[in-house]
Amino acid sequence: MTAPPGLAPTGPAPTVAGAPSSSTFQPSGSRPATRRRVLRALAAFGAVAVAYGILAALIGAPSDGDGDLDTTSPRPAGTMAIAQLLGHRGIAVKAGDDVATALTEAGGSAADETFVIVHPGRLDDATLSRLSHQVVAGADVVLVTPGSAVLDTLRLPVGIADDALPTGTQAPHCPLPEATAAGSARFTPSTIYEPLTGDTAATATFCYRTGAKAAALVVAAPSGAKGRFVLLGGSAFLTNQRLDQDGNAALTLGLLALHPRLEWVIQRQASQDPVAGESPTHLLGRGFWLTCVQVLIVLVLLALWRGRRLGPPVPEPLPVVVRAAETTEGRGRLYAAARARDLAAEALRAGLRARLADRLGVPPHGERGAVGTVRAGGVATEITGPDPGTLVASVAARTGRPGAEIWVLLYGSGAPVAPGPGGGAVAFAAGAAVTFAAGAAGGPEGAAPPPELDDAALLRLTEALDDLERQVGGR
């Protein structure tokens, strides 16, 4: 089979070991290069995720700004020092990780205990109600940075203020004996509380104020209660790092040493229906989203730096010379994949028409679309090239074959027609005429319309075109 016009073969096409000899062979599955790119992308993503996890574990702050407050931890954010001081005073300190379990184990003796609750927003209504009953019975409940939901559930006349606590030490400015004895303390960073007016009968004392009312420490007691709630806006003064500063140690001992037993509970798991309604994203930490924003900014800057600026297309020569055989085989695979047998047949005919016109001295270009179109699926292609009548007459004169037969080989069913005698049509070419019967679908008289193409018919057409080209010969 000859190549399409303009694709003169330069040598035999290379063969691949193990591949079928047919030009329509198409390997299935992803290419090795594609698989390598996917694996590299996954490996890079995994490396970034592992690196971020390691950095978050080494330098990332805990998920809560007050630190872990663990009574067994000697780290700066731990509270081992205060636990040891309380132990030297004869107070039994017991650590736990669930408030409900601690209340159940304490039983009837809970009224003579102090409960320190870290993360009170993770408790549900029932557990907070049990804590209120213990306060009424005489227990002290110290809540570390409780939020508005906790305060509303406990029905305390305390709300969250918008004020900010100044840095440095703060004077108590309240009549609370523990605060008066301790003197100045350092609470920053801290949540600030303010008094609320409502139908609750509880009383509240605000200490370490930032203004006329707002304060960082509140001692509140429901009406008729023997115990009290201690609300700590910040817990930095409890930690090993800050305990020896200013009056922090004296204030801590004064608040926690009123009962012979102390339950230090860090609520690790959130209840099924926590009052604060914390979502799982709360566990990611305060710096997680800031890190995401920073990474996004870096990616945008990298894209601006490395991204290509799109402009108008610029023609340039091919970087390599593609062998004609490779181009022919590639086009053949595309035709085979699309089952475009009509377009493939037209490509073979167009190539032969151009070569025959060159050999016979026929002008290479006639009227565009004079013959018709060929369709393959939804694609329609105009038949172009030399003047059909002139080319068919020249080939018929050279080979001695009937013009109708040559027409079917070179053009299929298309035909340029003019009115002829007897209701027919005549194609004129250089003094010779080829007659077409009316209603013969544009085909020449005496020639059967071409059958629907399949692979076998396309192969027979290729052989017939080769025979015609050999019969015409050279100039």
C-alpha cells in the first residue's frame, strides 16, 4: 500500500518484538511513563504528609493553648510541681481522664473533694448536672477555661467578655481571701469573664480584673450551695514553667487545697453530645489552618514563578524528523480506532489522485468540493484534488480501462455532473465524455455502486489502487 500524499516512505517501519504485525495493534493499559509519574506524585504527597506530621509533633503547639496540664509531666506545660506541693500538704491527688468515671468512683465522698476539670466543654448536660449536685453538697469544682455553653448549662451569672487581659502581672482587686493572700499573679493568655444579669440566684466574685467588671478568675456558687465553682480564664499559672513566678503558687494552693482529696481530670474524649459541640477539626490545633494558608501562599507563588505565560501560537520546525512509515502507521491506528474506513479509503484515493495527476500532467487542483463529500460517523470531508473529469479521462486513455471503472476506484460514488441526453448526465473531460445514468447515485453508467466498506473491502480497494498505479506507470 502506498503512503498518503506528502508522506514518501524513507525506509521500512521498525517492528517491536512480541507485537502483532498488523498496523492496527494498540497496546492496552497505562504506559510505563504514566505509571512512573503517578508513583512519583504519590511518593511526593506521602513525603510531604510525613514531614508535616513530624514537624507538627516536634514544634507544633498542643491542640489547646493552655498546654497538656498533666500532673505526671515534668515538661514546662505539665503540672507535676503543683501535684507534689499538694502531696506535701497531705492532699491526695488522683489523676483521671473521664469526669463521669471520677464522679462514680468518688461516690458519696465526692462532697469532700476538689475536682479540677480540663476541657469542660467536652462534657454533656448530664455530667455537668452531676457536678452541680456535688457543688451543692460541698465539693469545689475548678473549671479550666470554660466556654459560654458550659456557663449557660450550669446557669451561672457569668459570660465571656471581649476584653483582653494586659500582659504582665495582675493585682486581684477582689475580696477573695485566696487572691488577697497570693497578691499579684500572671494569667496571660486568658479568657475574660464578665457578670450577667438574669434570673439565677447564684453569686459570683470576679478577681484579677481588666476593668470595672471583667476578670480572669471567677468564684461562683449557686444559691444554698456548700461548695463553689472556680472558673479559670487561663491555666498558665498552674504549669511547671510559671508556678514559681509572682504569687502563682500561693494562689494555686489557696484554690486547690481546701479539701483533703483532689481529682485532676483531663477530659480526653468528648461525650456523645458535648455542650460545646466541638467538631473533629478542633483536634487539629489552632496552628493547623494557619499552616494551610501558608502552604497555599507558597503554592501560588511557586505557580507564578514557574508557570508558563500563554501567548499566541508560534510556528516552528519540528524538533525531529518523523519517518514517513511511522506517520503512516500512526494515522492508520487512528483510523482503525475510530473505525473510519470511509476516511481511510478517501485518504488512499486522494494520495493516488495526486500522484496520477503529477504523472499525467493534470493540474493538481480543481474546483474545491466539486465531487462531493465522504462521511465517517459525524465527520464530513470534502473530496479535493485535480479536476475529476480530466483525471479520469487521462487515466482511461493511458490504461485503456473503462472510465466508469476508473471513476469508481478514484472517487467512489461521487461525480460532477451536467445535464445529458435521455435524462442522464455527462462528465466532460478534455474532449472525452463519460455518461452517468440518472438516479444512479452519481455513479457512472454500468458501474455498480460501491459496497459498504469493511476491513476486507478496504484491503481489496488498496490492492486495486496499487494495480491502477502500476498500470499508469511513470511519466
